[in-house]
Amino acid sequence: MSPTTEKPAETATEAAGGGGGQGALPAEPVGAAQDPCYDWRRDAIEGGSLRHVDLHTGTNGWASPPGDLFHLRGPNYFSRRQKCPSGEWILWPAGVDWLRSTSRLDNVLGRPDNRVAGALRRARALGVARKAFIFAVNLQVPGRECHSAVFYFATEEPIPSCSLFYRFVHGDDAFRNARFKIVNRIVKGPWIVRAAVGNHAACLLGKALTCKYLHGEDYLEIDVDIGSSALANAILHLALGCVTAVTIDMGFLVEAQAEEELPERLLGAVRVAQMEMSSATYVETKPKAAEAGKGGFRGLAKVNHHQDSSSTSKPSRSGDGKERNEGFLCCKGSHCEKESLNSE
């Protein structure tokens, strides 16, 4: 499941001697639509505005940490409170975009110029990747200039109908809010960031922050508005002030709240290594891009605020007061938990 390390295909931007471009997402590969051996997965991984780097030595880029670095709820969690290494991801990494714009970027996969959606369209035009599914998390950072860190994951296999991820994709947004979890690990960083962000901590993002879910037949995008929590916004901007000294692992998963849903497994994980704010690619904000029908994906959007306590899921077994503590981008409330490293 680890990403390829092959040399990426030349892109239109690189062919012209450029590196990024104003007003649009990174350009598509030259001649991809005519190449019968076109590998859309490689282009998705290597073509992002944040470059793919070595897991151990890379800087100002992203990599894919192994799932075993994350300790999640094991098969005996509800009886023994034990956690164990996650193991292999459910979805493979499909790239990272670090974007900036004059206003908040919503529905990134719905943009006509979205490179990951475009790569999948080109693959399907060649008769491949017919069953591919893309999962994207768009962390929206407010400020004088807005930023978005967009993490893409994908699979080319049908999602098993009996799986928790299938229920997450096809369920309602109350279920998603109650289950969508992020787990973080501070790999490298100053003590002030470790203290503020938390290490080996988990958070139910749908309860801590305002999330917008955009979904269609072959994708699900979650737009996470960090500005919806004053505390989360303050913590993030503190971390961004030291961002060139910080390396962080982030894992995304659907929280298990019943015995039959155990053990937990990562949907996907990403390591962001000593990123530079200035490396963000500028894109124009086009509020109507998703409705243009000229590219990207078209889907349904729903906004869910973390203040909403309604849920159609089963009675929560997300954890008791002893387990709950603090987490990444959270308000240190009941939706956050400190991850135990017990892997017995």
C-alpha cells in the first residue's frame, strides 16, 4: 500500500519550466490522455502542490507513514481498554495539495481544474479504474489569506458493503459527525507545539468543528472548517508559526463504537514534514465551479455544525471520562481522547 517511488511523469507545468501556476491547481501530465499505460495513481501521488518526499529525510513535503505507528482500538478494547497497531491502511494515498486563496476553498474535488478528479477521468477514458473511489479531507485554515491542506486517498476495489467505511460513506451526516476521527503523532517539533497540539491524541472532528460533506457515486470529500472553533484556530496558528520545525503524522478513521466494529483500522495516513507556508499554490476561488459541470465531480453537499447533538447512530461507546483528554485541533472536550500506547 506504500506509494510508488518511481520518477513522476512530466507535467505541463514542468515542461514549461514552471512550478505551480497562478489561478489553477497543478497542471495535468503531458500526453496522459493518449498513453495506454497511463498510471493515474502515480500522477495523483506525485503531481500535488505539496511534493512527495522521503518518509525519514524529506522536508517541505508529505509522505505516507506506516499504519503500525498508530495505536487504535483493538479487538478487546471495550473490555480491556487495549489498543494495538492499526496495520495496513484501507485506502492508498493519492497525494496532497497545499493551496491558498482569497477566500475559503470548498468542494475542491468539484472544481473543473482539480488534478485528482482529472487524473481519474483520464484513466476512465482509457477504460481503467472503473471502480475507483476517492476520499478527500480538506482542512480549511482561515486567515488574511485562506489556506487549504487537502489530503487525498483512493481505492480501486469496491468498498465491502459489510464494512464500517461503507456505512460511513452511505450513511447520513449525523452518523459521520459521530464517527469521523483524526489521530495525530508529533514526530518532530518544539515543546510548545507538542503541549498545545497533543501527541498520540484523537479527536472526533465532526463534533469538534463544522464539517461539510460532499459526496457522489465515486467520491466523498469532507471540508473541515477550523475557523469554526476559536480554540482550534488559535492552536493551529500557533503550530503554523513553527511549521518549518514541525513534522506531524495524521491518520483518519471511522471510530468503532460497538464490539462488532472492532478492531479499528486507518482509512489513510499522511506525514507532513516541515512544510513552508510559502510553498502553497495560489488558486482562484470559484464558488460556482462545482455546478459548472465541466470537470471535477458533481455531488451533494451538507453542512453539519458541531453544536448539533442529534445522531442516528447507536448509543455511543466512544469512551469514558478517563480515556477522553485532548486532541489535534480540538477544544479538549468529550469528543477528544488521549491515545494509549498499550499494544498488548
